[in-house]
Amino acid sequence: MGSELIIKNLHANIEGKPILRGVNLTVRQGEIHALMGPNGSGKSTLANVIMGNPKYEVTEGEIWFKGENILEYSPDRRARMRLFLAFQYPMSIPGVSVANFLRRSLEAVREGNRPLEEGENPSGRMQKRKTIPPAEFRKLLQEKMKLLRVDNSFINRSINDGFSGGEKKRAEILQMALLEPEIAIMDETDSGLDIDALKIVSESVNALTGPNLGILLITHYKRILDYIRPDYVHVMFNGRVVKSGDSALAQELEEKGYEWLKPEDEESENGEPVNA
Amino acid sequence: MLNISAPGFSREAVVRLSRHKGEPEWMLQKRLQAWESYQRLAAPLGRRGDLGTRRTLANFNFQQLQPYISTEQGKLSPAIEESLQNALVNERSGLIIQHNSAVVHIELSEELKQQGVILTDLDTAVREYPEMVQQYFMTECVPVESSKYTALHAAFWSGGFFLYVPQGVEIEAPLLAQVWLDAANAAVFTHTLIIAEDMSSVRFVQEYTSGVPAEQQALLSDVIEVYAKSVARVEFSNLQDLGQNVWHITNKNSRHSSDGSVTFVIADLGSKLMLETIGAGLVGNGSAGELVGVFFTDHDQRFSIESLSLHDALSTNAETLVKGVLTDQSRVEFDGMIRIKPGAQQTASFLSAHGLLLSKKARAELIPGLEIAANEVSASHGATTGQIDEEQLFYLMVRGIPKEEAERIIVQGFFEPVLQRIPLENLRVRLRRSIVRRMRGAYETEADTWVDAQERWEIEGVDEGAIHLDGNPKDDEIKLMEY
């Protein structure tokens, strides 16, 4: 059986303000799920909370991955369990070359699911770690770059530094290809891309899909779903998944918008309008 | 007669030192005048609201120190040998080593000797080239009375390096200088005097290392004077990696004739407390000065750094770029001044200083200053201090990299643009390594893999093994459309 990401009744706050209000969702390896919903419905928050962004506080609920409740795990440990997030706004890190970063990242992910550098090392001695020989890494990277048709000049630049919006998104997909996640969350990978760029990025994603990769594709436009066909579509509204269906649901949303899905009990809570 | 190594500074100690060295009368008189200046001048104190580093130094008990350490000539200790091995590059033109108060080793290529290049210890230069020493030693570049501490230095200097590069001689491979300090309660004074004649060029790399017993203290006082004559080019690099029980007072200055240029590459990593004054005296038309500075402080280290780009001629250029990381309770004050004198037209001067704080208890005060008395100038300055960006950290962690290592990667990236400015590869690589090792929790091999990888990609460049896409690579470019 493949890996499962199971989210149960997840509640989360940012700076005391509730954003997620009981999300339930299951994504299995090999499945493509689209998560749609209007701006501010909590989609990106969900992506960040799944990866353990310390900015958000989980107040209730559970996140299970491969049979473990990962809520207490650090973001890096979650990543080493082969959970992946393609960022909506990838950070640029000046002075750190993509090649060095990717090599280190791959080494870390290959270490697998165990805590690293957590707590003091009583012996006081520095640990050794496994490294990937540069030649092997280079070969692997070039294979992936060929697959995604990424230009070689990428690798000697600083991470996302001076990249265009499209280049950043492609760099995220390249990382995804290299790190071979079991479940990947793609946070508005389509935003900021024109049609041509969207096509290239979608083709890259399609080149990676298969029985070993589960995808949670976050978007608020149907457009990308013309290229990446989801098995399931979910709609999020005010911090909850309010409707799930197959790809026909995306078409329905395209025609009718989101408003008709707004649950009546969400109209107001504590007498205040909900606009998270 | 009193022991030459007796502790304490006094007029008698000055006389004793000079007699011990068998110096000519003029040098004794110079020392005695300097001693008087030392007694007369007040110790420099900081501005109101600074971090107190200068006051701490002013309260230091100098009198417990020995102003001169007798060193046996001959074989170097294994510790020095080892540190030397790390510093040595295969391609070098010469090597000079000072152990505590005396120079113990000098080598210079035959070819350069024949071209008239002089590399020797300053004691020898006083005897053999008195006119040059009288003209250049602590006169115009770093005058004796620059501060109370330079006066003390002038009174008690010992050992030291003297480099003379004749007109038109271009020295390709670097000259290496090492100062090794391992005597407890020693006050070690080292002096570097570089005279690069018209149209000459030279690269000089000076390193400070110490092995003073942990519970003991010591002081290193150095003065670096660089004269770049007309169209001469000098590159002076300094790696300071002293133990954190050594106090360090350093003055570095250059004096430029027309079109002379000097680059200072300064890496300050060690010492308990450091007071650094560094400047470019752009008094020749068309001269240029560059300062690339890197620091890393931890534990209770205290640095006070002052830089001055002094523009006092037509169309001079200066660029100052300082980056540093602070952790634990360490404190750094940096005061970077651009001073443009009346009539110094067509000046371009740029200064930037950036501090990265890795601990909530670390403090940095980086202050840029600008004094402009000419109207045809282009000058800019900026200083920032901040902490590691949480979003950058999260980004790296989401790629599987543990937090501490992610921090190290960000620090590495922070330094990288300055490190790229360091021309000497050996120095750049060792500096990267030192920085990584200073950070907590580094893996045994991390520094090496990181450094090697960085160097390798650098060497290989962008185009090696490039994948050529079908057709014109431009076709593959992605255009960005904003919503």
C-alpha cells in the first residue's frame, strides 16, 4: 500500500486568528487532488501547516503521514519523510548556489525519517554524514534537468535570486523531481504564469506523475486543471473543505463561481463577519 | 642591568629595548619621543551610547605585560609548522615569519632579489636602509601620534616586516607573512612597512595566529603602512585568527601617490577584544582604495572597527564593503567614514556594512558617516543589521535540511558576495572553512564538502557540460505575466 497523508479535523491559527477550522482530507500516493477555493479560504495556510511552518499554531486535529502523527515533527523531518511543498512564493537566498543547495537537500532527504541535530550530542564530537559523490549528483541532476528541459545556467546561480516568476516555479518543480517525494503539495504553482509558462510547468509536473507520487494541487483557477488532470477536486471555504468531487466539480466551479458553496452557518460566527 | 623581558612599560624599558637591539641613536630618539606621546595622549574612548569596547580596552592593565619576548632562533615549533602548512600556497614569492617579538624566518625568490626587491625584518631595515625607514616609518601613513596606542607601538615595536618593491617590478605570486604569538603575558608588537615604487605591483598576505595558554592573556599590537607610489598596485590581505585570550590593537593605512591603488582584504575572526583602525589615504590624483572586510564574532568577543576613506585629491575612488556575523554575547561597533576634502572633485566613494545577528544577546552597531566638502562627488553609504530571515530558514528546512545547518547555509550565503571579492583562492577557501567551523553543530566534513563544492562550481563555470535544448534556448524562456 502506498503512503497516505491524512488530515483530521485540523484547526490552526496565525497570530491568534483562526484560519483552519477543521480540515479533513486524505491524499494517497499516486492520486492527484486539486484543492480549490477563493482567496483567503485557508489553502496556503493548510500547505504551510502540513509542512510545519512555525508561524502557524495548530490548536486541534492531527496530521498523519505514513502511519505517524507528524504534528510534532520539524519541517525538515517531514521533508525527509518525502513530503514536499512547492512554494507559492519561493524564497531567494543570495550567495547560495542552486547546485550546492540541491546536493545538500538530496543528501538530507536520503537520510530518511529520523531526527537530525535535535538536542545536544553528548560525546561533543561532530557527526559524520553521508555525502553523495559530486559526479553521481551531477549526473542525476542533469537527468532531471533534461527531463524538465531546464537550462544548465540555473545551477550556478543563487537560489531563486534574480529568477523570474516562471523560473522560480520551474526551479521548484526541478527540486520536486530531484527529491522524489511521495506526496507533494503544490501551492498555487500556476499563479503569476502566463499561458506558455503554465504549459511548460504543467508538462514538467506531468512528467513526474505516476503511481509513486501523490499531489495536492492548490489553485483558485481552473486553468491549470486543463493541463494537470485531477482525480479529485475539493473546495475550501473559510477554513474547511466544504465539498469534494471528481474533475466535473472543477467545471461546475468554473461556471458557477464559489459563492453557492458558502455554507450558511459560516455566514457569521460570534456576530462578526468571517473573512479569514 | 634589568632583564630585557621584565614586565611593564616605562622610559627605562624603551632604552633597554633599543640598547638590546643595538639600534642607532635616531631610532632610540624616535622611540623616546613616542613614549612621551604615549604618556601625554589620552586613551580613545567611544561615543556616547556605543557598546563600551574602547573603555574596556582603556581599563586594561597593560603594565602586567612583557614588552619584549626573547625568542630562540632556529627551529620552528610544531604548532607553528602546522599553521604554516595550512597557510602555504605552492605559488609564492617569499615568506617571512615573526614568532613573538622576533622575525625567525625569511625567504625570497632569487629572481626578486636580483630585481632589487627587499624583504626583511624591520630591525635589519633600520640598520641597512636607514634613510627609507626614517622617511616612511610612522611618519605620513600612520603617524606616531595617531592615537595613544600607536604611540605605544612606536615606542616598543619589535620584529616587523619591511618590503620594498622597486619601480616597475610586478610580483605575481603572493608574499606571505605570519605572526605567531604563544608567550603568556606578552605584548607583541609587529609592524609592516610596504613601499611599492612607481608602476610596481605586489600581493602581501599577513596572518595572525596564537597559541597562548588558555588561562593567560597577551596583546598583539600591529601597524600596517602601505605606500603605493604612482600607478603602483598593492593588495594586502590579513587573516586574524587569534585566540580569544589575546587583545588586539591594529592600525592599517595606505598612502597613495597619483593613480596608486591599494586593496585591503581583512578577515577578523579571533581575539578577545579588537580595536581596528583602517584607512585609505587618497592623496594622489586618480588613486583608488578598496576595503573588503569580513568578521565573525562569538562568545564575549568585542570588536571596535573604524574605517576612513580619505579623499584629498582629484578623481579618487574608494569602495568599502564590510560584512559580519555575530553570535552569543559578542558585540561589534563599526564606524565607517567617507571624508571628502575641499577640492577633491570627481570623487566616487561607496561604503556598505551589513551585520547578521545569530543570537538575541549579540549586539552590533554599524554607523556609516559622510563628510563632503567638495561639490562634484558621487558618494553613497548604507548599513544594516538584522537577523536570519525566518522564511528563508523555513524554505531550506522544507527541503530536508535541519535548522542549524540551514542557518549555516544562510550565513555562508550572506558572506559569499564578499568572499568572492577575495582574489587569493587559498585565503578564500580557508576563510570559508573557518567560518563554517565557527558555527555550532557543523558536521566534521561539512566545511570541506561545502567549500569544495563551491570552488568546483566556480572553477567549472556555467557552460561546462551544458545541456543544449532543442533549437534556440531563447525559445524556452518563460515570460512572466502579472495578475
